[in-house]
Amino acid sequence: MVQPILQIRQTRAQIGIDADLGQYSIRQPKADVTMNTTPSELEIHQYKPELHVDQSKAFSAFTGGNFIDMNSRIYSGFQELYLQGIARRVEEGNRAAAIHIASNTIANIYGEDWQPVPFPETRTPASIDNVDIQIDTRSPDIEFRKAHTDIQVQVNRPEIEYTRGKLDIYMKQYASVQYIPPEIDTQR
């Protein structure tokens, strides 16, 4: 005879977990930079050289110069001619007084006095130094202003966002125990 067997079936419980990780979103805008630059400046003021030419001595040697200087030379020349004339007359008088000398005759003394007395010189002596040249130079004025840069930086903070993940815990399968009794033969 067959022994009846009791069957026990057991189903284990299963828990289902559906989980998604959370997400971080980090964004940082670029820094705002403001830059202002003042350029450098260079200023140069250059002066032309000045040439001074004084030709008054040369004109004085060629033409006698201006009237005031020429009249001054004539006046001083007349004084000299006057003194020379007096000296010549004194010499002629001394020669005339020495009449005992054969060469001191009146014809000899006053006969030599036929040449005209020259007019005083109105011009100055000619020379290579009669023209004065002077060159005046000035060094340039140089002014330099260096460049200036102004930099302003504004840092923007990072923007951080966190999105939570989901966590679903559920019963995928419930635990169960099933008893299956043996078949009983009731016809016997």
C-alpha cells in the first residue's frame, strides 16, 4: 500500500525595490570681467633752431654802416686830420725857421703841400670776422604718461540643484504556504 504523502508548497516572499539615484545639477556662470584701459601718451614738443646772423660789421666795412656810426667815424677822423694838420704846420714852420739849410726854401717847404688832404674813412676795416653767426637750439620737451588698466572681476556663485531619486519598495510576491493533502480513496 502506498502511503499518502502530504505536500507542502512554500512560496517565499519577494520584495521589489525600484531605486533611482538622485541627481546633482551644478552650473557656474562665467565671471563678469570689466576692463578699462587708458592708453599711454607720449608728447614731444620740438623747437626749431634759431639762426642769428649779424652782418652789421660787414655792412659797416662795405658801405659805412648806419649814419650814426658813420658820422662818429667822420667826426673822430676830422679830429685826427686836424691834429695831423697842426703837426704838419709846426713842422713846416720849423723848417722855415731853419732857413740856413739849403733844402728849407719857401718853395721847397710850401711847394710840397699841393696834394689834397684825404677825407676821413667812413668805413670800418674789412675782416673775415665781420659776420657773426649764432645758432640757438633748445632740447625737445618730452612728456610720457604710462598706460593704466583697471580690471574689475565679479565672480558668480555656483548654482547647485539636487533632484531626489525615487525609492519604491513593494511586495513583488507575498509569502505563502500551501498544503496539498493526499488523495483519499473513499471507494474502497
